Amino acid sequence: MSASAAEVRALRSQIRTWRRGRVDTSLMEALSDAYVVVFSALVLGAMAVNVILNVHVITSGGCSSVSCLDARDALGWLFGLGAITVVLATARLLGPMLVTPAVGTWLLTAPLDRTALVRGRLLGTSVVAALVGAALAATGAALSAYPVDVIGWLTLLAGSVCVLLVAIATVDQARGGPVVRLLVWSLGVVLWLGLVLVARDDVPALLRVPAVAPLRVGVVVTAVAGVVLLVLAYRSLHLIRRERLVSGGNLLPGISGALASLDLTLFYDILVARHWRARSSVRVVRGRGSGAGALVWREVVRLRRTPQVLIGLAAALVLPYLATALGLGHVMVVAVTLTGFGAGVGLFTSLRVLSRTASLLRCFPLPASTVRLACLGVPCLALLLWSLATTPAVHGAVGGSWASCVAVALACGAASATAAVRWMTSHPPDYRLPLITSPMGAVPTSLYVSVLRGFDVLLLGTVPLLISPTPTGAAWTAGLMAAVLAFLVSRP
Amino acid sequence: MSKPAKPSKTPPLLRVRGLTKKFGDIEVLSGVDLTVTAGRALALRGRNGAGKSTLLRCVTGVDAPTAGSVELDGEPVDERSVAVRRDLAIVLDDMDFFPDLSVIEHLDLFARAHGVPDAEALVDAVVEEVRLTAQAAQLPGTLSSGQKRRLALASAFVRPRRLLVLDEPEARLDQAGLEWLTERLLKEKADGLGILLASHDPDLVKAVADRVLDLDELSP
């Protein structure tokens, strides 16, 4: 027999009492200890608001052509759509309902009312999702120089849509359906189509600056739907299986740990491992060749096995063209290198596995540099081909001969690929190094720079192209990247 | 209790002289000497923390000893050396796997990387031998710890090797797995391979090892 909500409340109260008994720091003391973090957050927040306001002013005045105005108007909408897509994808990744592994082991196995155990989480998740979605949408709307009242209503709309989506995701989690997965993909496709239309300078009327009246109606409708679905979600809470509640709870500590130590590659490892665990098995493809050739063939198989990475890379091709449509000029090369790096880093998984421990590397009877080269050849080639496809966008942005633009595009690809190799071969922060005293405790000297790995090489490769988007700049980038790649590959 | 060493005329495949390993001020191993010859097995025994895994990591060149030398065929062992990797088949406790390659694909890759002529047939045979046929298409993330251990052990048997270095190979294996492992190691010995293993299983040590080195007796 399931215990009543009152009993669950009493149990939670008991746990709270135990925890309070072990408290050795008051809230004020904790805030005092974390003053640097709080102060930094306030300063960074103020800076971010200032930047957004300045960009608002600049875009209001500097963007005067029809195509630029259309693109700017549409980006506000698309930013909002992106925000809710990110919120929904994150909700799907974590549950959205989750419990800590300890609660999963000790309380979910007991005959307690599960609704009472997780209802607080439903409320908390909805509030967080609404705040994150609203903040991101407001940022996008402000950057697009929408009128203040439109920004306000759009923010409310994004917030209420996020609550609605969290409720849908909770119901879907309880029923075990594919709704959220399809929804995430659908939102992604709509977002991509919107970006394509903007890049083609073919912005539909739907994506212009919205009128306040339909926004108000949208807010009311989504808010009402959100409340109704929240009630449905609440009633579904007891149907969520323990395994599905614990899954997100197991993932969260790993992600938190990786982010707390600023180890983004570890964060990536966690997501990749989860993806492949969920897939469970694959159609076996036998090897070909021998020696380093066998490794190269495996990379080809890996690419065929993970079409989503290639699809993502192909879809991301729209961003350089969008940058050209927005009239960013030479800065457009940043869009190419950054997009190539972000979308292409997933191609280098085997290099990551070989770099995080030496246990696999020592199984191969080849020099470490040969193994690494064999593993990065196919992904680098894929990224270079991708960068070649950005040539028309480069031509539109920086002009010059087509041969010159091909050189610049390929140099961008080389920078993206080298940055991805740097990111994937990075080591975690080394706690054997001298530790620095900080308000957050002792931290190793390599902690702060570890988060910059990859981006440092990207910057190094992009600067010559920013200064001179010509074959000369491309040659400098290619030379620098070749040197960096040689160093990364030949490391012991 | 150590078995008496059998005199051997063949030169040692692996020779360790005066190996010392310190972590900071803590001396884990002090002046360890050992040899492994072809067709013979040496087992390391000792309580938890006696330094068995540390010794194996130093012997295989994964970690550098603080003092002393490790030689394979008279050449210093460095795991970065291609020749060492070709001759030494190592299964330590830190085996990693590619998340997106299936069981059979892992073994296929190792065999081909080592230039095994008929890789496919050998891999199929080893997969069957380690009883992973049903899991051949499975990804490592979905294997049980015992199945992962069998996959790690199988990786040592699909490639050319002269010396097997195994750290607690019996760990997480079921009874059938233990029996298979014992038979396999005896066969490896009969085929002329040298074996260096650390183990807590007295039955496995008794069946396979020609000599036993008790690290508790050498504790610094």
C-alpha cells in the first residue's frame, strides 16, 4: 500500500531536520564565502545588459537596408524559437522529472506516494524553464531592436511556452511516448527553415516584427494550455517509472562535476556515452585493410553510423550564409570557423577516446602519432569539404576572385578542424600541479585555461583571415594550423 | 608460499632489476627483481595495496619506475615504443572502449591494426571462445562488467604477442569464465608465450604459474 502524501511530507521533514542538524555554515556565511562569485555574476550581468542595450542602439541605427531590416526582424523570432528548442531539448535530456540517485535507491523503492516526492520538482522545473526561455527570448528580441512592449510580450510568450513544453515533456515521460523527441526535431527543422529563408533574403511576413495584440492572445492561450497541461502532468507523476526518474538524476552529477571543473570534454564524454548506451547495439560492419588503414576504415564506418553528426554539420552550413546575408563583411569568417568547430567536433570521437586514457592507444602496434593521424584523417577531410561548401558565402562577404575565396574557405576549415583536434585531445585539469587559493577552495593552475582549449587555436587560425581574407591570410592560417596540428599529433 | 624456481636455460624475455617506485615520500615497491621466460608464467601475489598493479604498470612502461630497469629482450621497455606494443599484450584494470564500436568491431580493429592475416576468422573464433557471440553486435556501454572483462581479455588473444601481462584477469569472471581463462593461459604457455599476472585467485595461480612472487614479503 502506498503511503499518503502526509506521510511523505513527514518523511521529507524528517530528512530536512537531519540535514539541518549537520549544517555547519549559515546562509550568510555561505554567501560571504561566495562573495566573489556573487560579485562576478552581478558585474557580468550588468556588462551583458549593457552590451545588449548597445547592440540594440547600433542595430537600430546601423541596419538600414531592406534585407538587413528583414533579417533583423526575423532573428528576434528565430532566437525565441531557438530558446524554447534548447529548453525542451534540455528537459528531454534530464527527464524533465528526475530524482537524485540516493532518492532513487532509498525512497523510490519504498511504498511512498511518488507524486508527493516529485511534485516540487515539477513546479521548480517549470519556473526555471520559464525564466531561462524568457531570458533568452528577451535577449534575442532586444538584439533585433524590437519595440519595448513587443519585447515584454514576446518574453512572456516564450516563458509560458516553455512551461507548456515542460508539462508536455512530463506527460510524455510518464507515458513513454515519442512526442518530445518528435517535437524537438520539428522545432529544430522549423528553426533551420527559418534561418534558410533569412539567408536567402526571403523573409516571410510571419517573421516580421510582431504586433502586440496577437502576442497578447498567444500569451493567454499558451498560459491557459500550460496550466491545463501542468495539471495533467501532475496527475501523471505517479506513472513515471523509477528508471526514467533516476536516469536524469544519474546524469546530472556527472554534468555538474564536469562543468564545475570546467572540463567540457568530460561533459561531451558523458553525453556521448549516454547516447550510445541508449542505442545498445549496432549492425556489425567488418573491418578492412590492416595497420593504420584499419583505423581509417573504422572512421569511415563511424561517419556512416552517426549520420546525425553529418546532418548537423550540413544543416549548420546555413549559418555562414546567414552571416553573409546580415552583411557582417570580414567578420563572416568567424561564423565559418566557429560553426565548423561547433558542428564538426562530434566527428572526432575516436580521437577523444584515444586521448582520455592511454589504455587503448597502447593496444595498437603503431606510433601514437600514426594512430592519431589515422583517426583524424577522415573527420578533417569531412570538415574541409564542408568548408569548401561555404565558398559562395565567403565570396558574398569578402569578395575577390573565386580561387581566393576557395583558399579562404579551406583555411577556415583547417582552423575548425585543428581547433576540434585541440579540444578533443585536451587533458582534464591537472590536480598534481600547484594549487591556487581561491574563495571556492584550492584550484589547479590549469583549471581556468582548460575551458579555453580549442577556442585558443580557433582564434589563432581566424585572426590572419580577419586581418586579410585573401590567399595570403589563408596561407598564414594554413601554416599556423599545420604547426599546431603537428604538435598535437606528435605529443607523447 | 612461493614455488621453487625452475632453472631455465633460455634467456629471459622480461627482466626487471632493482625496481623501486615511490609516490611522493611513500615507497610502494623497493628493489624488485624478476624475470619471465618464454613458455613460463610468473604470478604476483600480495594483499591489496601491496603494489601488484603498480609493478605491472612499471613493467609495461605505463608508469616510469623511480629507480631500476625493465628490459624486454634486453631493450628498455617504453610503452611508446612500437616494438614493445607489438610484443606485449597488456590487460590492466583501466581498459577503455570506443563507445560506438561493437564487441566484434573492437576485436576486428585490434587484429587488423596488428596486421593479422585472417583477422575475421580469428576474431570469430575468439568471440566464441570468450562466450560473447550473443553480444557481438552490442556496444560496450551495454555490457555487464564481466562481459567487459572478457572483451578486454579477448583483445589480448586476437593479436600477435610474446608476453602477456594481466592484472587480476579473474576479476568479475564467473566460474565458467575462470575455467576458460585457466585453460587459455595454459595453452598460451604451451605455445611458448611468457605470462606475468597479478592475481588473488589461488586456484588460478596454482594451475598456471611456474613461479610466484609474494610482494608482501618484499614490502618496504
